[in-house]
Amino acid sequence: MQNSTVASDSTGAILLVSMIRATANSIEINRDTINALNVFPVPDGDTGTNMMLTLRSVVDDIGDDASGTIGEVANRMARAALLGARGNSGLILAQFFKGLSESLGTTDGEPLLRGSSFAKSLRIAATNSYKAVPNPVEGTMLTVYRECAEVAEASAAKNGSFENVLSAVAASSLETVRRTPQLLPVLAEAEVVDSGGFGFAVMLDGALRALHGEEPEARVVEVPMPGGTKFSGSVKADFVDASEEIDWGYCTVFAIQAEDLDLDKIRAHMDQLGRSPIVDGTDVIAKVHVHMEDPGLALSAGLGYGQISNIEIANMDEQTAGWASARRGDATSPPVATLAAPEIAVVAVAAGDGLTNLIISTGLGATSVVEGGDTMNPSVADLLAAVNAAPSNKVILLPNNKNVVVAAQQVPDLTGKDVRVVPTRSVQTGVAALLAFNIDLSLDQNEKAMNEVAGEVGEGGVCQASRDVTIYGHEIKAGMTFATFDDDIVTVGRDPLFVLIKLIEERADGAEIVTVYTGEAVTPEQAETTTKSLEEKFSGFDIEVVHGGQPHYDYLIAVE
Amino acid sequence: MSIAVVTDSTSDLPVDLAEKHGISVIPLNVHIEDETFLDGVTISADEMYRQLPDSKVIPTTSAPSVGSFIELYEELAKTHDEIISIHLSSKLSMTHNSAVNAVEEMNASSTRISVVDTQQASMALGWTAVRVAEAISDGASLDEATDLAKNLSERAVFIGMVDTLTYLVRGGRIGKAQGFVGSLLRVRPILILRDGEAHPMERARNRKKGIARIKALAAEHAPLEKLAVLYTTDEADARDIANDVAEFTPDGVATVAQLGPVVGNYLGPGTLGLGLIKAESG
């Protein structure tokens, strides 16, 4: 297609559709690279995917139907882009379609796909994009749009053909992308260029090839790095580690539909509620994208303006962690629960998958587990390493085994951190103490509260003797099952469940709640039978049976 | 000069108290599937809680519209010179925003309207409205009433023990309490409304311990100016708590109030709690 202008309306519409389809293909081919460049505003490696999905919703919506005037087609595209916009980059991309819809085919009887109208659509995209975000940042897609608009306007003034303007813009966009690290320091730190800006340049490349009728119409585009260097294919390693520390919250995207929407007002509102909001649309439909800790607040705020739909919520902390872990190539870090900003960290000792999960799930702030138990006591060095690795200078240490208490008590003198040892003598007591942990209280207050609870828990276990042994002065034959409770033998028998029931009968008098942790030797079916038997047998107090997965002990119990 | 007092249905103000003090209560909306109900007017709390556990579609709530505020304000303006409108935390609902917008829309009107964001909910809000109404009948001006409402909101406390955090999570009101989500143990989270949003306070190992803890919390906040024991479905438990904590109020009475459909939608069946105002210290 070498025509300097496209005179026929229907030809223009068909051409527009084929170029937009090419932009989608172009993004698809370059998607992984675009994802790999993504560090701003959130390093979650999804810019390419988001742009692709946004374009795909436009292409799917149009299908093969290029009927109608070019203006009508552009309008349909703008609406589809807005409704289907994914992520920050998708919403900014929707501005480009909005620009096209407002500038193409607006003049009756004139050639419709002209250089000047394309320049105008880029100008509208740039202006609207700067308005769509409350704090516009240079070195992003916004800069690329703006400079493209400038180049397009200058180019259209000299030679108004659409092809001439598109060629000029496609070439200059790559140069703008190359300069983005100078404008946005975070890009320089990560040794990348802006992902969304590069994505737009990739789209222009595809559109130009489609216009020229080149095959294939989409190709791999080389990333324009500063100083002519080559993009390494991933973000710099130091940057990966640092980015994991930041609390990103939830990426919340939804559409609002109503009769008379005030976009400025919604934007100001979202800016109050969360971070990096983008709000755009028309007076009847608005698309909102905002990062916040509580996505529900954004949704309720949206409901205040009209009906909401197309809701998507993604946990960016998980995305960022996944992104960082994928880039570091590691997967095995100790399990850490990081739900709240950790004022105080907890380090607990436990053996068994169930107990480890239980402790992590019950811990608040940052809780980490050191593997260990009866036969595998962690060393002072193990405990010290976990304490030093904990993400706070205030640490509560739960030894959770009477044989680990002394080792734990060495730790405070060996580290610069303020460490308090709550001398829990069993893991079941440790769990009870963990439930008393309160993020609002000081280290002193927590230590006191957890000690109090630990002192109130009666701890017992049911275990099979592997050989003839003498425990607490009682001789027990190999193969027999015995129950201990607070350093005493309560009963001996053959069947673990029977011994457990006897133990609870004898020692849970006056209790409010008995928690039973099933060991690794107990199958899920057996655990179910145990739960049923205990619930039938006892009614004076609550009984909760949970999977502990601990070695040696068929059952551990805590009596509170 | 007369001043009208308005609050919203999330105050959970019992009807007799609202009538006694001449307080107008504007309802929020409850949306269940395609139907919209007016909180406490076209859907009762009991009805809501019967439906809640098995409703496939999560009920949602929305603020009263700007129009409904204007309608109410204009109606009150016929008989009053000024209005004080006291509302639910703006961090939990757009209600306060709707009220402010209504006042802006009515800027030509000669009625002075003062809108207060209490950062509170349920009877912590309800008592604020009651105390303001009392002060107005004792001759307080609109400015004095507004200052009093702000002072009361700072002394107001809303505590709730929920059976499960499920309702708070699915309603998007989990706030800072998200750290409580996920324990594999059946614990009863106790939450407090702080700075206008749900905040994790502590966890009771079972319901019985939780009830004991609620009583202890009433004692810890004493001396009290006003106290209500709140429930969604378990009135008997609330009455039991009320008997034991009544001694902490000046008149020896603890009001028992049911949490309404909107607040209850986020707390769920089985919730027990306190809505109180601490006595002014010094």
C-alpha cells in the first residue's frame, strides 16, 4: 500500500483493522522481552502480557467485521480497548485507541487516514494519558506518546501522507525508548528501558510492516538500549533482590458504568485510596486501575458512582515475589509469612509439614520455622542464623521442645538483635503462645502475654515404644503405646486411639479446649475416625483435631 | 432555632432509641442478586442472616444516594433550621461522601448542614448520635454539637468477635485484619475499628474464651458513658454478656442491640461485640 492517503472510507476501515491486527501480532512475538523489561511502576513482569491481552480484546471484538466508516470502527476499538484494558500499560494503551477514535474519520468528504489525523490522535493519546494518571512520570509510555505526537506533527507539516508520518513515528519511538533510562532512574538501576514504551514502538513496527504489505507483518524487534549496548534479557540481579522488600498490595481493575460519570472526581478519589491509579473512559463508562492493600475499598468506592463490572484483583506481592524468585532462579527459601509489616518477627522450631504450616498460617507479621524436634535438635548456630535472617531487629524465639530451650537461651547474647526466648517446652504450647501474639503490643508485652499462655497449657503426647524403655520411672515394653502428660506417664496400652482417649479422660478435666495434633503415622482416614470418636466421647469442652505430621508421636495434645 | 439529627442505618440504633431522641436514620442499600433492599427497612437483620450462609451470590451494600440525602435534608428543612448528619467511617462506605455531596448540591439552600465522619460503625456511631441529640435538646448549637460529635467519636469503640473472617474477606472490608486470615486452627478473631477500618486485636481460642474476653474488654475500657452489647444471631449470648458488664455503665444498664444487615453482611452470623463510649477522662 503506497497511497499517500487513503481516500475511501471503507478501504480506510479495512486497513485500520489490518494494522491493529498486526500490532497485536507484533506484541505477541515480542511479549517475553517486554515482560522482562517491566520494572515500573511495579516489577511484576506482565507489561507485554497485559498489552497483548488488551490488543487481543480489540481484535476479538472487531473480528473480521471492518464494516462501517473508519470512524465507527475506531469507536468500536476504543470501547473494546477500554473494557478489555489490562494493567497499567493496557489502560494507557486504551488512550491510543481513544485518540484514534476522536481523530479518524471526523471530516466528511476528506481523505480519512491522513498523516495529520494520525498526528492528532497521538496528541490526544498523549494529553489524555498525562491526565489519566495523577502523578505522570517521564521515561514511560507517556513520554513515548508525547514525543511521537511531536514528531508526527512536524512530519505531517512537511509531508501529510499517512505512510510518511507512520514511518517517522516508528523510527523516532525507538530513539525515545532508548532515552527512557535517562528520564527514569529506576530503569537505569535495573539496566532496562521502559517496557510499555518499547511495547508501543513494537506496535508501530508491526503497523508499518502491515501498511507496507511486508511478510511476515510482525518480527522480533531489538531492544534499543542506551549507548548501543545489548539488552541482557533480564533485569540486573541487585535490583531483583531490592524490589522484593516493597509492599505492593493488590492490583485492582474494574469498570464503572453509570449515566453521568465525573472521571476527575473518581480519579481524585482513587488517588486518596491507593497508589498509581489510572482512571479513564467516558461519561457513561470508566475503567479504574489502582494499587492498594484493600481492594474492597476501591470496589466500594466504585459502587458509589455506578454499577461495577469486569473486576480483576491480583496480589502484586505474590506476583513480585514470584517475579523476583523466577529471576533469581531460586525457589527454596525458608517459608515466611509476610502479611503485615513486621514490627516483631517470630522464629519457631517445629518438625512435620502440618506443624510447620500451622505455625506459618497462625503467625502474624513475619514468622519463620526452624526444622527440628525430639531427635533432631537444632543447634545454637541454626537458631542464631534464623534469628539473624528474620526481617526485624525484634525477635521472639520459640524453642518448642524442652531439649532446645537451653540452646535457644544462648541466642540473645550472640546477636545484636533484641531477642526474647519464650521457653515453650513443646510445639503444642508454642502454637498456643503464638495465638497470644499481638501486633499492637510491644516486645515486652508480647513476651509477657506469651509466657502467661505458655504457663497455662498442659502438654501431652501418645507414642509407641520402639524398644524396652524406662520413662519417668515407668518401665515400658517394646511395641506398647504410652501417653505422657507434663513429665509423667499417664497410661500404657496397645491401641493409640484408646490410649489417647484415656489420656484426655484423665487430664482434660475442667479444660476449655483440647487441641489434638495427628502425627505422620496417622492416615487421613484414621484422623477422621479419631475426630469422630473424640467428638462423640467428650462434650464438656471443645476438641479440635488438626494435622501435625510430627514424627514419633501419633498424637500430641494441648489442654487449655 | 431547632437542629435535626441524622445518622445512617449502620448505627444499628434500636428503633425505640432513635424515636425517643428524634433521630432520623437514612438506610444504606443491600443488594442480593438482582434485588435491592433498604437496610433495616425492606430487609430485616434476621432475614439477612438466614440467607447469608447459603447465598450463592455475595450480597453487596451501597451508600444511600446523594438524591436520597437531599430528599431527607429538604424534608427536615421544612421543620428545622439546621441539621447535623453523623455517619459511618468514610473508609468503609461512601455514605459520608454522599452526604457531603448532597450538601454541596444544596448550596443555595438556607439550611446549615454539618456532616461528621465518625470513623466508627454500629452502636459506637449510634451512641454518638444519641449523645449529640441529648446535647441539642439541652440547648447546644450546631457548632457545639459538631465539636461534641467529633469528641465522642474519638472516645467511641466498636469491637467485634467474629466466628469466621470469611464475610469480612469476601466483602472486601478485611483491612489490616488480613494477618488473622488463614490460621489452620479454628480461632475466633476479635477485631476493633481503628482509624476507621477493621484492625486485628487478638484471637480467642474458642467461643467461650472469646465471650469471657469481651466481658474483660468492657472492664478494660471502663469507666463508660454508654455501652451496648451487639449480636448478629445469638441474642442469648449477648444478654448474658450484658448482665455481666452492665455494672460498668453510669446507670447500670447495658443496651442489647442487633447488628443490622449492612454491618452484619461483613461480620457474619455468630458475631458478638461491643459498641461503647468511654467516659471523658479527667
